[in-house]
Amino acid sequence: MDARVLLRHVLKCTAARLAGWPEQRLSAREWEDYRALVERRVAGEPVAYLVGEREFFGRNFMVTPAVLIPRPDTELLVELALAHFSGEPRLRLLDMGTGSGALAVTLALELEGADVTALDRSREALWVAMANAAKLGASVSFVQSDWFSGLGEERFQLIVANPPYIAAADPHLEEGDLRFEPRTALAAGPAGLDDLAEIIAGTPHHLEPGGWLFLEHGYDQAMSVRSLLADAGFAAITSWKDLGGIERVSGGRWLGRA
Ligand code: GLN
């Protein structure tokens, strides 16, 4: 399957064309390009980086090694945001650690009239996110910010994040695609909870009363995240399962003042 995706990328053709015209001969140049991509794939580079894009929620996002490759798991965050906020006029929404912009751009396009802000610490990631917003026709305000540092006093009705949440010593970081993705987008301290904890502690100062926080987290972190949310004073604390039946997103509602 990877070979076919790479070949389609070199020939700039559809799957149907590839299947329907298998006797097509490659030019010397095409063959060279294809071999080079196959060699990089064999050495482990993710297909998404080789072809420069990955689909998320039905749209193609440009990706580079400066950003995490969007995962289907994260579509759960989109669905939760839509379920809670569809039809809300002038929704003020913040995506923290936007990376490729997959979440911010998707939500800006799916929630009509929403006022979407997306932040990232990485300038390279912000370039990718901005390119995706422009390509897909989404209006998003981008801010370079190390979590809350560049945010000012703004408050939002919804904050979402897919932060780094893998334990620094997790052997998966040395396997498969993860080896090629930005470590800063993946690893978060000894238990993988450092960034989740920092976000949870800071969001009360950036949520309107009644606003929601939704966070993606690791397969075994739901209980820890719920207890961090409880410690910070969130209400209506809930975890939601992804398509694999794993608690993948937890969130809560901010009712008080901070
Ligand atoms: N879900 C990703 C993985 O386990 C990690 C993404 C993240 O750290 N936010 O491969």
C-alpha cells in the first residue's frame, strides 16, 4: 500500500488510474524519483512526510517534519467540539499546540462563524499551519506562544489541545513513524503528563465561565487527567472513547472565575 501511495505521488495520478493502467512505463526520471522515495521509506521515514500530506477529517493537510502527522484518533476532539458547540454564534475557540493546524483549521471550517485562534511554540509549525489555513480557506488567527506565555488576557468558550503526552522513556519513541516526528510534539516528562498538567493549570485564566476544555491524552492517562481537572476546579469532568474503545479525550467545564 505504501508503495502504491508513493508511486501515485511520483506520477501525480489517482488510484483508479494506477489500477486501470498497470502496464504504464515509467520514464527514467520517474523511476529514479520513485526508487529514492522507496529507499527513504525502507529507512523508516513516514509516508506522510515523503508525500508531504495527510488526510484529516476529510481534508488534505500539508505536513513537514516540523509537525506531528495528524492521527485519526484526534478526530474525536473535532466531533466533541461539534457536538457541544455547533450552531453557537461567534464561538471563541483556542487550539493550543496546533502543529499542522489540523484541529484549528477543521474547526474553523466546520463551525461557521467561529473565531479561531491557534498557537504553537514552533515558528516552523506555524508556517505549516498558516499554509494549511490558506490552502483550505479557513480564517484562523495564529500566535507564536509557549503555551500561555504569548496569549495576553484573552478568554475563550472552548479550548482544545492535542499536546505532547508520551513518557520521555517510552520505547515507542524509538519505533516507527515516531522516530521522525518532532520530539517536542510527542514527549512530555517522566509520565507524559507535564504539558497536560501545565495546560490544565493555566486554562481557567483563559476560559469564559461555562467554557469547556477538551484534551487528547495517552491510552492510560484518562484517570490522571481527570484528577488534574478536578484539582484545578473543573466541573462536569468526562472522558470519551476513541474508535478503538480507548479513553482518548478528557475534558471539563469551567464554571467559576479565575
Ligand atoms: N497519539 C500519538 C501517538 O501515540 C501521540 C500524539 C501526541 O503525543 N499528542 O503516536
